[in-house]
Amino acid sequence: MTGVDQLNKWIEKRQYREVGNLLEAVNQLSKYFSGYSEIKRITSLVEEGTVLAAALAVLTLLTLSMLLWSL
């Protein structure tokens, strides 16, 4: 299981603390491997991490919106 796989699992379970820590690690690794874009597996993982980060942003906003509307 890759860090990106674990990130996806934690996003689905809404374990935001773990997601935040792992997302930072994924971002750092993405920066480190940015010079290896010719390797398809690395490119795929970086793209997947970017998509998951965007999905997390949307999920977080939706969750906060639901909480605010329930007040």
C-alpha cells in the first residue's frame, strides 16, 4: 500500500488528523520526485495525490457547510 493509497483510505473514513499528516508527506515526496516525471509510476502517484488533495478540500468544505447549516 502506498502513501497515496493510505491517504485515500483515511479520506474515505474522514480521519482528518491522519490525512493532514500524510498529505504533507505526500506533498514533500512529490516535490522530491518532481525531476523524475519521465517515470510513469511516479507521475501517476503525484497526479493521484493531487486529485486526492482536491477531493479532500471539497469534502472538508461540504462537511463544514453541513455543520454550519445544522446550527
